[in-house]
Amino acid sequence: MTFLTLVRHGQTDWNLERRIQGSTDIPLNETGRAQAAEAAALLASGTHHAIYASPLVRARQTAEIIAETLGLAAPELSRDMREREFGEAEGMLVVDYHAQFGGWHSEVPGAESLATVRDRALDALAEIARDARERSAPAAESVIVVTHGGVIRALLDHASGGTLPREGQLLGNGSVHRFEASPGSLRLLETAAA
């Protein structure tokens, strides 16, 4: 069993504008760096053995701030923890996206489905948990993974049986979500704002 704490990256200018980032590589802004520090402060009360991150710069920067604060080694990167690819919707304002495509579950040309995001993220978390147990001495029991709102949303939906997140509920930048992972199972323990 491994405890996985998923952290949504800090704010970017595109988050502030309510613009869909997807796989577009946007760095943290000042608020985002402060949110990363707040998440680190929240996590400082627990014990963590390793940190992983999406390779997108906003997640990597957030993970680096957390790692430095907590005295962890530099984050390992996990490609499959990257944000959902939004295809033609990349860069659109959220309001325009909803007007053109309807909702988050709509099919968008060139975009990944939520099921695809969920499946690749579940596979990535299983690999992270296995890797942390095998490579660390003693075995890493608590791992931080810095990722994206769409990925966390898909995992919350999966772990809660479709009851979370609630319709219209935003997952704040820097928010923290704790899961318990064991082979073939992901169980939600706690979700909180930074």
C-alpha cells in the first residue's frame, strides 16, 4: 500500500484568464509560486518519501518548490500525469469552450476523452507506487504527485464512483487530494484546498 498525495499545480496566467491550457506549456505566475509554497506548508506536517510531477512546466515548478521546502530529492517526471490534451480547444477561454462544445464531456476534435485521461493516470499512479516501493530504501510509503486539474478530476470521479467532484466544483490551484493505492485499487482518503 502506498499513500499518494496529488497536488494541483499553482496558478498560471492562463488559469487567471480562465483559458484552457491542456498540453500548452505555461509557467507559474507569482500567485502560483505562492500557492505551491502554501501547498508545501500544508504537506510539511506529514512524512513524504518522494515527489513526482507531470513534465509540463507549471507542474514541474510546483513540485520543485514543494521538494525544496520539504527537503525531498528533485521530482521524478511522469509523462502520463500530464494534463488532458484539448485538441482544437487548447487556448480557448472556458466560456467560449462551453458555448462552442457544450461541456467537459463533449467530444472535441483532437482532444483526449476523460476516460483516456483516467486510464493513463491510473496506470501512471500504479507505476509510481510500484517504483517508489521498489527503488526506495526503506520503501516509500507516502508519495507526492503534482499534476493537473483535469487529471485529478478524472481520478476523483473514478475513486468516488462518480460522486466527486460535484457539478461545477472547481479544483483550486494548489489543492491537495490524498489517496491510498494498492494493486488494482485507488481509494480517496481526503481532499482539501491549500
